[in-house]
Amino acid sequence: MGKRRQTKQLFTSLSKKQKKHLKEFGEEHPFHDVVSEGPERTEIVKLPASPEHSDVEPDELEGEDEEEEPEQKTAYQKLLSTLGKPTSNEQSDEESSDDEEEEGEEELLEEEGDSDEVGDESEDGEEDDVGEEEPEDADTALTEAVEGEEMVETEEAGGEEFEDKQNESQFCLETNFIEEDGGEEDTKTTAEQEDNKDMFSHHLDTELGEEDVKRITSGSKAKAQITWPKLGTLLCTNPLEKFGSIGQQKDTNLPVFHKLLESNWKNLNQTSDPKGEVNSLQLELLALMGSYKDLFYPETCPRNQGSQVRNAYCLHVLNHVLKANSQVLAHNAQQREQKSQTKAGAEPQDEPRDQGLTRPKVLILIPFRGGALRVVQTLIGLLETKGKKIVVNNKKRFKEEFGEEEDDKPSNMQRPDDYRAIFSGNVDDHFRIGVSIVRSSIRLYSPFYSSDIIIASPLGLRTVLGAEGESKRDFDFLSSIELLVVDQADVFLMQNWEHVLHVMKHMNLQPLDSHGVDFSRVRMWNLNNWARHYRQTLVFSSIQDPQINNILTKQCANYRGQIATKNMPKTGSISLVLVQLPHVFQMFPSDSFMDHDARFQFFLDKVLPQYRDSVMSHTLIYIPSYFDYVRLRNYMKKEEINFTSICEYSSKSEVSRARHFFQKGDKQFLLFTERFHFYKRYAIKGIQNLIFYGLPSYPHFYSEVCNMLATGEQGESASWTCTALYSRYDAQKLAAITGAQRAGQMLHSNKPVHLFITGGEEKAS
């Protein structure tokens, strides 16, 4: 006991680099040797001029050395002496605990910084190898102390060095087998799945040919349209006709669920509603997801459908992972039996191909930590049955890092319901976490290359993926993703869409390192670099947007095709405008969706001169794009126009001054970005004239901004004006504001100007 305690005390005084070097080489680096500060005993020895003149015999010299030398040290003590010498033999426990706290603070500070490293140390391939190759000649007690100290770091500090090594063997697919008591049942279940050929096996076991891949990449697709009761109009595109389109809802079966989910999947809403059972919307979504076609559902309202959609795709994700892992474990057991029964000299049988080049199978992109917390809670709730809790490793640490703090709670200021639904919980947008699932146990904070599911924000992944030319970057863990979920895609537009595109570009690329994979069990389509054709992509959003559509059309190439919900709005958000206001919609010619020059020039030539007169004061210019905002702000500065501006990067004092000057009339124009409105939802007082430089991404933003005119109580309502610019590429946004029928008439009309009037008699009365 004394040796082990002394070992642990010595180990706690080491830095992280020293610990890493110790684990790799079995001894501390000489650079970190601790020199004793105590006074050393000095001896004055008179040496003879030469050994020949010495009167002392060599045997006597050896005897003196033996007397002065302390008792012989064991190999264990010699190893400990290299770790560092404490100033006192009786080092207090308080000092060692202080060192642990300081170390924990350092790790937390490193985690909060914008590091390019992966969240777990073992996410780097080299460090993975370090973790597996423990020094064999190190003492057992020393190894136990190392592992014990790592678990202390796990609990106290959420730093980048965190590794859950204690549970590595338990969640490793290569070394696990089907449990003995349930082996026959699992093997039978796998055999039944192969006989019945549920869509999971159909999808992954289908072998494409060279001609099929050429047809997929050529871009030619067959289109079909069908209507389902709850989802409405579905547009189906198929690159390969032999896999066909989706049928009617009554003819489409639900996916075959894994045995761990068979009894509990109907209660998938229990996390939000204890008595809530699966509803018709979720049943239709599950049927479409089970077809393994790409899916785009742009009607995920955060207030109503948000939790329902999340529960549905979590069930699909969990079902996919459990089936894939059960297949691997069953094949492990079969191989072990075959090896034990195979006679010496017999020809080896072909190994089953059931894996990808790396282990991660699912990537879930979510904008905020609060959403990741709800996803993990849903996964846990689906695995738990009545009266039976499952094992969740590192759950406490996860709740601390992803849970809501007191500072995160929204203020008591009045905000719309959709705002509270989006920004509820922890709103940190820089995170990533690996989740591994084996049987009915979940391991949080698993290294990426040992994970089944990766839950991350685009920014959290961007710092790991890096960019071309950077020395430290890693994207191999995305090489074998079979299921990609993009939840709340509209919120990513309000963050940084470039991060999403960067992640999509690095999906399903050939890895640069093998990462210890058994190539004999890798599927052929992974080896052929066709993984992107087998990846199912699920995109959920609350709005239709060309940039989101671009992901499905340009970045997705599923051989089974795509399904998108295409329901045209009958009544637009303009009907929610309560103030009496004339709305002038002006169409400008444009050659592309991203033609910013045409919009800018039209604004300068046709719109701005009408509002330069001092009579047209209190004019708010709503600008959806930050780049357009910067361009317009620079122009107004150059022309010395009396204006002020508010954007998402403005400080509180700058916002207060701008609102004050604009309300008092000291500034004629107020430049106002869409992102600022998305994150703050402030009511701007004093507006008399509105200019929508571009149509809002969210249709209800149009009515919210228009209704701000009633908050100022300045000027006559008869003098209020509203002008909105649009091009033929804004068809989706225009339909959401004016309604599909009116939008069609406006886009195909010969007249570039259209007038709507809201309020009218109701307002006058």
C-alpha cells in the first residue's frame, strides 16, 4: 500500500507532457529531472598523485565505497526516482490535491481556446497508438496509478486530454462478441434480417457497378410527385430507375426495429411528454427515413414540430447503429467458432464485410449545445425501458458541460415563442462529442475513432478539419459516415454557412491513415471510394432556402435518390401585418442568386434617391446579408449620408446610441442586419419608412419588422411607406411572404412594381 500511494503522489506532480512521455517510454524525460534543492554533503578527499603511489589497496577502497553507499535500490525504486523527488518525504495530500486543481484549470483554459485539436487526445492517430501500446516492463502498480490519475482528470477537468480508457475494451467492436446468454437470440435475429432483407441490409449490401456510378454522377434524375396525408406534397428524384420512387403512405412500411427498440419505440416522445406516443407526422418521417433515401423537410417549426422531428431521427439513428454493431458482434462470434472448429491446414473462409474504413457511422450537426443535450437525452430514453436503467459513462460531466447555466437563461424581456424555442438551453456553438453504443450501454466522450455517433456544431468540426496547408488537421473520421443529420439548418444560415459547406466537402473522403482497420472486413464500396453514394442525408429546416437546397443537389449523391417536401404557402406572412401600410415590391433584373452587384446598383439608382429627401426621415433599411451591409455602410460613409447602423457585432452601447439617435431623428437612416434581429429581436422605435434591401430569410420577420412602425407612435400612419426589392431567384422567399399564387403572378408579370396595402378599414376603425 505504501509503495502504491507514494507512486500516486509522485504521479500527481507531473505535467501532462511528462505523463504522456511516461506512458510512452516508461520513464520521465531527462529534461524534467528535478534537482534537489537541499544542501548536499561535501567530502574532501585527498587523491594521490597517481594510483601507483596510493597506499590503499583496491579492496580497501571498495570496502569504503560499500560502507558509504546506502542499501541497494530495487528496480522499482530506481524507476520511481526518475519521476521526481519531493522536497519532503511526507508530502501532504493537500498539496497533491492542489496540483490536481491547477492541472484541471489549465485543461479547462486550453479547452475554451480556439484550438485546432480534437476534443479527445486519442482522436489523433498517433496518440491512439500511444494509448494502446502501454510499456510492458513498467511496474503494475505504476500502471494502475496512471489509469487512476486519468480518471481523476476525467471527473475534474473537461480538457482536451480526456480519454475514457477504462471503458475502451468494453466498447471496442473488434474484441467484443455476442453475450453468451443472448448469443443464440442475436444470431437468430441477424439471420432473420438477412432472410427478410429489411432496408438496412438492402441498402448496405447492394453492390453498384461502374455504369451505375457514372449515371449517378452525370446528374440525370427521374422525378415523380406524390402526396402523403401529413407531409403533403413530396418531390422524389431517382438517379437509378431500378430502385424506384416512394409509394403511397399506406403502401410504405415502417423500418424493422432492432430488438432493443421493439418494445419501446412507440414511446419515443416520453422525454418531452411521459404519455406521448408516436404521432402521424413521426410515422411518416420514419417510413421515409427507413427507405434510406435522402430527405429534406423544410417545415420543422421549432415551437411545434422541433421535438417531434428530433425524436424521430434519433430513433432512426439509434436503430441504424444498433443493427450495424450487432451485425459486427455476431460476425465476431461466428469467426471465433469457425477458428475453433477449423482443422489445421484447412482453407480459411472469406470474412464477412460489415465495416467501413473508420468506425463513426453517424454525424449529427446541431447549432447549439442545448440541442446536443436533448439529442443525447433522447437516445438514452429510447434505450431505457420501464424499471430498467442503462449504463451511461461520463454522464455527470456531460450534463455539466452541455446543461444550462444560470447565465444562459433568457431574460424576462418579451420575446416571440420561436425565439424562446430556438435559444432555450445552452447556446454555445463550439462543441463536439463522440458517442459509442454497444448493446444497451452508452459511452459519452469516446474518441472519434472509437465512436459510432459524432454530435457537433459546424464550428466545432471546422476547428478539427482545418484548412489546406495547415500542418495539424484531421478528417479521416468522416470517411465512412453512413448517415448525416443536419438539424435546424436555417440556424446555420444565421451562424456561418461556410462552416457547413466546409464539413460537406470533407465527407466520405478516402482516409490518409489506416487507423488499425481490418481491411478484410471493409465493404467493397468503401474501398472503391463510393461511400458518398451510400450516405443518407437528412436535412431539417423551418424555411425553404436556395443555399440549403444546394446541399442536397450538389453535395449529396445517394444512389437511392432524394425526397423533398414541397408545400406552397397559400397565405403569406404579409397577412400578419397589423399596421396600415402600403407595400411596394420592386423587381430588379438579375443573372444569378448571388448577383449582389445588380441589387446594389438598382438600390442606388432607383430606391435611395426617393428617400434622400429630408421629408423621408426615420428610414430603416433591413439587410439580410452582412456583406451587403458592409458595402452599403461604406458607400454611405463615402457619400457622407446621415445614417447610423446596427449589426450582430455591435456592442450594447453602440446599439443604444444608434437606437436613440434614430428615434430622435438625429440620424435619417438606420442600417439593420437580419442576424441582429435573429439574435436580439429588439423593437426599434421611431420607424416611419421601411426598405427591405432583400427579402427576409424567415417570412415572419417581414411582419415583425413592419409591425414595429406601431411602437414608435411618431408621425401619421398615412405617411408610412414600405419598399421591398426582389429578383426572380427570390421565388421561395416571395411566396412565403405574399403567398404562392400572388408570387407567381408577380414573377411572371410584365410590370416590375406591385403594390399591397395592409391594415385599411380595420386599422382606421
